[in-house]
Amino acid sequence: MAKQARAHIIEAGPRAVSGGGGTAAKALDRVIHERLRLGIVSALAVNESLTFRDLKESLGTTDGNLSVHARKLEDAGYVSCTKKFEGRVPCSEYRLTEPGRVALEQYLTHMEALIRATRQK
């Protein structure tokens, strides 16, 4: 009978994902961990606000892909979206919320700890 690989899972709420390397690995925030969502929150962290068009151009993604990932961040409470019209053209403006800023800081701290732990081995 083959051995099953064991990954430690430490729950950090509903967005937890397994950490692969032992008990020091904590759960990552799955909402932020996805590449495009990390790009969105990172861009918003250094800008007061960005429009949908700004995000699309800076991240090099499609309308549909950006829309889906921005919605997940909104649903998690990490970003807010204000919809308005400029003339007859709709414009969505995104901002990082305080919970989003805290979640990003926790994510970055966690990743830095994982990098340090990996380099020590």
C-alpha cells in the first residue's frame, strides 16, 4: 500500500490552504494568493484608487478575467468598487479597503517568513 503524502493544514479561516512544509508552514490566504488577485491588491496598495481600465492595462489581462478576480476580492471585503459614468461611458473605480490592506500585510509577512525558513535549510 502506497504512503500518502501528508501536508499540514493550519486553518486560518475559510480561505485557508495547505502549507507543504511542516508545522511552521501556516495557511495562506487563498483570496490573495492567486496571481492576478495579488497583482490587484498590490497595485491598489500603492495607489489611492485605480479604474478598471488602469488595472486591466497594468496587469495585462482580459476584461472577463479581471472582472471575476476583482469580484472575488470585493466579496472578501478586500476591495471596494464605485461605479459611475464619465459622459455615457461606465467607469468602475477600485480602492483597497482597510481589511484588504491588513490581509495583504499579513500575506506578505507570511511569505517573508517562508522565504527566510527556506533559505535557512
